[in-house]
Amino acid sequence: MLKALIFDFDGLILDTETPEFDVLQKLYAEFGCELSIESWGQIIGGSDAATFDPVADLERLTGRSLDRQSIRDRWRRQADALIERNPILPGVTEILDEARRLGMKLAVASSSPHEWVDAHLTRLGLFDRFETVVCSDDVSRTKPSPELFLLALSRLNVRADEAVVFEDSPNGVKAARAAGIFVVAVPNPLTAQLTFEGENLRLRSLAELSLEELLAKL
């Protein structure tokens, strides 16, 4: 019996990933370089599988020593300005409402830190909708390690076969599968360009399927 839903945050509840990539691409272009989705995709959804550093990569491509902090500050400032204007992604609020109506427990499990996730969830009016929010601060390894999801299960007091995970990235899907949880992949326009493996179900958005329709597929 399904008792809980576990949501990723970045790219699933709020599209923070497309602005970050778009701004990075523009910064790369200033130096006559290009950032590939394959390179950036290594760390989307979780950095435990790779240590890709875009500024270090830019230094490698240009053969120059760069002001790393200045570039990172510009990237963060410009991306944040775009992220602040983005709405909650389609279907999120509706599935949260439906889950509450059905008496399900809700959690967020994100490879980002609490400072980031909690602030955005609060700004969007969603923080109090979840029983628990599990972030990178709470574990030793982020996705694709299953630690975040295993901790979320523990906090919700449910078994893996009593939960469903919603994820937008290959790293997140791998983590959910490693935790033994049914996982629904919901790629955004950026992560749709990456290769997914192992999802139980794939949707174009959370608005594509009601929770009752999902239950019929389990």
C-alpha cells in the first residue's frame, strides 16, 4: 500500500537547473568556449558520482588562470535572479493536494543544502506541506547514493515498497532505485537531454498523471 511520496527539489518542484546551465553557457561563451550538457549533466541532481567543476573546466579549456570567485559570483547572482522569477512547476501543487486528501506522508530529498532548499520552499509557500525535508547537510553522500532516500524513509517511518519517488535527473533515478523505491522520472527540458536508466515510469510533467492514475499503475 502506498503511504508516502518523496520529491526531489531542483528541477522537479522548481526549475533551478535550466537558469544555472543557461547562465554558465553564456559565461563560457564570453571566453570562446562551450559547456556541453553531457559535462554539466554529470552533477545534475547530485555530485557524488562526479567532481565536475565548471570554472576549473573553463580554465582548462582556455589555458588561462581565471578569477574563479568572481566568475562563480556572477554565475550565482545571474542564475538566482532568473530562478526567483520561475513558478512552481506544473502539477506539483495539485499532486501535493491530492496526496494530502488521500492521507499520504510527504517528503523532499535533495542533494542541495538546507539553506537553499528550505529558503525556496518557504518562499513558494510549500515548506509546511512536507513532514520532512532531507538535504545534503543530513548525509555523508548525495545522489546517486541512496542515503538521502533511505533517511527520508526512516523519518517518514515507511518501507521502500510503501513509497514513490519523483525525480528529474538520472542521478536521482539511480539513487531511488538503489534505495529500492518505485521511481517516476519527470525530466525537465534540460535533463530530458540526458540518458535515463532504471525508472519505473516516465512523465513529461507532474500534471500529466493524477495520483489516483499513478496508483493504478503500481
